[in-house]
Amino acid sequence: DTEVTQTPKHLVMGMTNKKSLKCEQHMGHRAMYWYKQKAKKPPELMFVYSYEKLSINESVPSRFSPECPNSSLLNLHLHALQPEDSALYLCASSRPGQGFGEKLFFGSGTQLSVL
Amino acid sequence: DQQVKQNSPSLSVQEGRISILNCDYTNSMFDYFLWYKKYPAEGPTFLISISSIKDKNEDGRFTVFLNKSAKHLSLHIVPSQPGDSAVYFCAASRGYGGSQGNLIFGKGTKLSVKP
């Protein structure tokens, strides 16, 4: 199994809603990532979890709250988002310890629209 | 400040010919470079990488060349196939204390291979 599975594929939410994005991998990877990608822009790193601990938070607003319940799962909890938060949210995983910039496996993403 | 630049937003090539995608970077501390391919509605998939201690890495039809003095790398696809039509992202990373996943992506080049 070399897949990173993200659900849902599409999400439309209002600014007062609370929703969660989910990511799952069964490759035994111990590093998991959230990226945000806006149209015609490169992916931008949001969070990194290493061995279920948050190791990088790229100054992301608190309306985005990551959670890593176990080594296979990664969630992104969303609350009080703004329309400018509409984007493709990508989850990725990798084997830590191979060196920096090691190969990431990406999921297909969740296309989020905030109304 | 863009540290990884892909100055060609699009490239069109005839099937069977060579595709050359270019990438420039500004940070001399980058020591690892990767190319990702992205189809619509899918996450990026890893294609090929190169360490800064090398100047060439080859994998089948794909070859990446690195010119450190010029801070330039290129991806060659020979021969190009219609299935290679996708957006190609160049990414770079550097190691620094305990951080992972600090890939910096370029904006991408959309390759179209015409039959």
C-alpha cells in the first residue's frame, strides 16, 4: 500500500462551520504533513508531525488546528475560516531520518471552498 | 521572495521529442532537489531527485541535471509521451536543525505533449 488517502475530496463550508479533513497512510511513515495549495501557486507547507508530535508550524492561523491521533492518521480541524482559505489541502507522508527533503508521498487533496 | 523559480508556466512538445523543464534557485544552502509531477485532481507524485553532490541523475526516460554554479537544474524527458502531460514542480530543501518537510516548491510548469 503506497497510498495516502484523504477525505473528503471536496468540502464546502460556511465561515461559522466546524469541519475536519482526514488523512490516512499505512506505509509505516512516521512523518506527516499538511500543505495548502492555491490555484496556480506552489504547495505551501503548513504543519509537520514527526512521530506523532508537532515539529513544524509555519505560522498558520489558529483557525487551522492539526491533530495526529496515531502514526497512521492526521487530521486538520477547521473553524471560523475565511473565504481566502479556499484552496486545495494536501496531506503527505514520508519516512523521517532519511535526511531533509526526503521523498514525500502526497494524497489527492481536499478541495475546500469557504463561502 | 521566490527561492525556487520556474520561469516557464507552460511548455508544448511533440510526442517522441525531448522535453526540457528548467528551474532556478536563489538559496545556495539548498542541498537536495526534487521534481514532482501533478495531474489534475491528484496530489503531486515524486518523479526524480538529485543531491547537491551530484550533477546528474537518471531514471529511465527522466534525467535531472544540476549546475550548482549557475543555481540551475533541469529535467529532461526523452522521449516525451502524451501521458507525460502534467504540471511539473521543482522543489528544493536544505537541512537545518531538526526540521523536516521544508520543501520549497516552484510555481510549476505545465507540460503538454502532443501526439
